Amino acid sequence: MITIRELDIDLRDFHLRNINLEVAENEFFVLMGPTGAGKTVLLEAIAGLTPIMRGKIFIGEKDITGLPPEKRDISIVYQDYALFPHLTVIDNITYGLHFHKINKGEARERLTQLMDVLNLSHLQHRFPANLSGGEKQRVSVARALMVEPKVLLLDEPLSALDPGFREEVRGALKRLHRSSNITFVMVTHDFAEALSLAGRAAVMNDGMIEQMGEIEDIFKRPNSAFVADFVGMKNLFHAEFRGTTALVSDLKIELRVTPINSHGYIAIRPEDIVISRRKFSSSMRNSFPAVVTAIIDQGFYYEVHTRSREVNFTSLITKSSLIDLEIQEAANVILSFKAAAVHSF
């Protein structure tokens, strides 16, 4: 559906370099990365709002690279809603019909469907000033979809919302995607949002794509130190590799495979490190004595910081396990994790 080939963009203080991207028809695809990575610039290039220096953009078989925004069959939704304050909900949603020729019967049917899926029927005569943040965002999404675009671009639509409204709009986006044939591309810096909504994603950093693929693969198998840090692998260490052993300071950590380089990084997810008070027989090839240096309450779980020789680790543990194991600061513990849990790059 969306094909981007060797795209370059030059702005005064920022550049996109060699962007190659494929998004399938009716896919929910996410562009992830920190603030300033280039996500919105890429989204606006697809929409035709940012000029490109080199490269091609296709929607299906159609080359849209030189087309103006209104000819691309694309709608874009920003985080600030951009609703007309003097128009009611229903007038905001149908505003785009003034510029797009759609059969009146089809338009009525589509309006009914959008109002139903986005739960807006009871709000249709209200003005934006009388809507919550979540309601405003649902209206802005309905307005974008009312003109039947082939592609819906979403620029961090949840970031300005309170947690309750964020969940409300997230659920609405899921329902919309399931009930339509529209391709969704969403920008976010929140990995949890990506996990709940998308099947595939690309992680961007400094104007380039660092990694692209299935969300689960990016989450479990990052291919760089940057991606590992972005997806929450808090145990990220520079390492020297000798066969299937990684030397991190004075610790020898067993790996599942032999890295291709002699130096690089390893990363371990906090939830993959098991804390115990004594060593036990298991399939975990890595087991080290450590001392608890800090315990941080994270609500549903505790983040336990430990130190083994010169290396600092972060683990996750439930409250009940924390109590059962009598873990407290300065306690002596054993850290264990499988060789397969260690990612090298």
C-alpha cells in the first residue's frame, strides 16, 4: 500500500536519510522513536506537507511523490485536535465533504458508522468547548475518516491525553481499524502504545530507521544498543566477546550464539532476570551473587537494583515475591538468567 524508496529530506537543522519503508494494505503500522527522531517529518512527507529532496513515495501502484496533499487520498490527525470551535461535532465531522465528492447516501451511511464505532452519537450537537480531550480526539479521527481516505496518518494522537482518555481513544482506534479497509500509520514515542495497537513498526533515530519489523521481534530481539534502550532493556552493557562468552567488566556471561564481532553490546530485559536468596539447580546458565542496592516501587511490581562485582543490574519482581524472599536493601541475593535471554549486537 505505502512504499517509500530512498527518501531524503533536507531541512535547515534536520535531515532524513535513505528512508526505505513498506506498509501493507489495511495494516496498522507504527513509527517509533524519541522526540526529534524524524517521525513527524516522515509522516508529513507521506502527506505531502514537507518537500523531499530525493526518493519516491507510492500509494499502491500510484506515484504520489509530486502530488499536492489534497490529491493523495490521505488524511492526517494531529495531537492538538484542530477542531473548528464554532461548529458542532457533526458539522466538524462532515466539514471535509465540502471539498470531496461523495454520494449522499454513502456519506450518510459512513457518518452513521463512524458515529457508532467512535461512540459520538450522543455528542453530535455539542461544540468542542464542551468536550473532553478524548472526545475531541475521537471527533478529529472521525473527521479525517469521513472523506474515505486510503491512508490515515496519526501524529501522536494519544500523547496529550490523560491516561483514562488515552485508553478510550486507543480502544476506538482498534475498533476503527478492524471495521475498515484503511491503512493506519501512527507516530508515537510510547512503546506500550505500539505493542497494543500495531503489528509491525519502525524505530527511528536521528533521521534514520534503526530497525523495522514485527513489534514482538523489535521488543525481544533489538539489533542495536539504541533500540535495546528504547524498548526498555535496562540491562545494557558494553562487552568483549570470546566465543559464546561475553566479558562485562569481570563477569563472564554465557550467550546462546557466538557474536560476529569481538566487541559490542549485550542487553537483558529486567523481567528475564530471576532473583533468589540461594543458588538452585536450573537450566539458567548464568548465575551470580549480588547485593541489593535499591528497591523502587513501580505500582504493580518492584524494580530491584543489584550489584554483582562491578556490574549493576535491574530486575523486576512482584510485591508478594519481594515479601516472601525478604528482599531489602543490602540483602545478599543470587541473579540468574538464561543464555537465550542475553541479546548481543
